[in-house]
Amino acid sequence: MSEYLEKLRAENLITDEFSEFENRSIASGKLFFIARPKEPYAGILDFFLSLQLKKIIPQDSESKILIPYILIVESINEAVELSKKSDSGAVILKSGRVIIWGKGKSIILAVMYGAVCNALFIKFFSLMLDKKRKNNLGGSDLKIVDTVRGKLAKYSLINLSLMQGPFKTETEIIEGIKIAGKELVTSGLVNSFFGNISYRFREKIYISKTGAFLDSLDNGIVECNIKGNNVCVENASSEFPSHLKIYKMTGYGSIIHGHPPFTVILSMDCNIKECQKSKRCFYTCNYEREISGIPIVSGKTGSGRYGLDRVLPDKINRVGKAIVYGHGVFIAGKEDFREAVSEMRRIEEMCKEEYFKKF
């Protein structure tokens, strides 16, 4: 678990108030991880605890998939009892700590912990935006928004020298992908647990593996064929169908996908009234929506009736980027990742600025 603790620290998700323990007799061999989030997540967590809720339901798509709901409990013993009913889960202690449990590799606990922090962040700012729209925002709400805003980290490019394309060898491609993935995380735009990145070279696609951390892609990239059956799909990112369709239908040579928080938050900020599909926004939408000319689409990860591979390629072909409802942004580049990484930062900074203008 130690390497993942360092990762959580590096991404400013935990304080040093953490512990982990294994209780095979009580918890059926499950590993438990307990930690107090770092700011701004700690202040957001305390805000939700002040509302005396029994549970918190994540609002963004990625968190909802991993953790459908987060119960709020009194004690560790209560969490252990709950753990007997599921292989993995997450709860929040009323004392202000997060408990994650699961079987198998400790990486799962790190990913779930990151998902809890992400869910709380997006839920908080989405809630305040909804209150503002409904004229229900009180003085105490504005105060907590200002407090949390003051603790937000600034995005910064760490000067990792993104490689200039076009890449001509497999070695260059893999190195270019690794540097770009690390840049996205170290700049603070996204956390390492969610997102994917790919590059097209002739009739091949090099794409990050499912579950791979964007900032440590050593052995985390798989090679796929543009034509024919792909056995690589078992290991490739779950977004591979969208990457494949985009490459087939456009002239782009690289794609990055990440979940910058304020981009996700504004994608869900819809004030269309009496929408007949308001409960299905993550899957489908009858309206043309955008943020400063960037189209917003709805769809599910992968392929199928509501698959993102059905809606993303056309939008990418038109403007080179598209925001997915509650799910982040896809950006394509011509021959390397320099433009796409820069554009993701521009979009997230724009969305962050637009968000706070509403207050």
C-alpha cells in the first residue's frame, strides 16, 4: 500500500492521519484504509457532515460507477459490519475520516479513495451552483464557498518538455504518451486514477491500459490494431471504442481524455426546464448544449446503444474536442500531445472562471 499512499500524498488527497489494517477474522480478509482528506477536501467533507446526512450520492459518472453511495457512520466497528455485506465499499466517519475496504490489490483502495474525494468535490460545487440558480444560497453557503475557493490549488505546468511530433518509432510514441500523462497529473488538471491517452501510428493505436495511472504509465500502454479484431481490448482503456472510432473517422493522431473537475461540474449545469429526459442525462440528451463553443454530449463509456463512440467522433471531427456530461473532456491533436494538453488546461481554467462568475 505504501506506493499508493505516496501517490495519494503527491496528489494532495490525504494528510498523515491515516492507518491501514487487515482483519481476517472479522472482515473476511478485507483490507481497510482509513484517512483524513487534505484541504480543500477536508473542508468539503466537514460541510457535508454538518448537514447531518445519512449518505452522500456521487453526482459525476466516474464516481457513481465506483461508489454508488457513501454512507455516514459513527464508528469503525459499524464500517466493519457493513463490509461483511460487500466485497468493497466506502463510508465516512462522523469524526471526519474516510474508510475504504476491499479485497485483492491495495490499488483498488487508492482508486476508491480518490473517487470519494473527487465525488465530494464535484457534489459540493454542483450543490452550491444549484442553490444559486434557485435563489437558495445563504450567507453561510457563500462563506463556505469562499473558504473552499481560497484553498484550491492553482494549475501549473511543470515543464516536462512535451515531445514534439510526429513520433516515428514505438519508443518515441510510448515516451510521448508517458510524458503527456504525467503532465496532466502534475499540473493539477486531473488526478491519476481517471482518464486515458492514445496515439495513432499508421494502422496501430497505442493506448493506456484500463486501470493504469496517467502519471506512471511504465508497462501501462497497450498496442491495438485499427483494422481487424483486437485482443488488446481486454487490457485497453474502457474508452478504446471511442478512440478507435475517432481515429477511423477523423485525421487526428492523438487523443487525451481526463476529468478536470470544473469542466465536469459545468457540463452538468443545465437549466432546461421540463426536460422529458432529465433523469437520463448521462446517457442521452435531445438538446444541443455547449460551453464556449465546445459541444457537450451524453453517453456511456464504451460502445452500445448509448455508447460514447456513437456521439464523440462527429463532434471531435468538427472542433477537435468535446465535453461529456458528468464525465470530463476528450481532446484530439494532430501529431503529438502539446496542443491537447494546453487546450485541456485552457478549458478547465475557463470553466473554473465561469463557475465563480456565477457567484
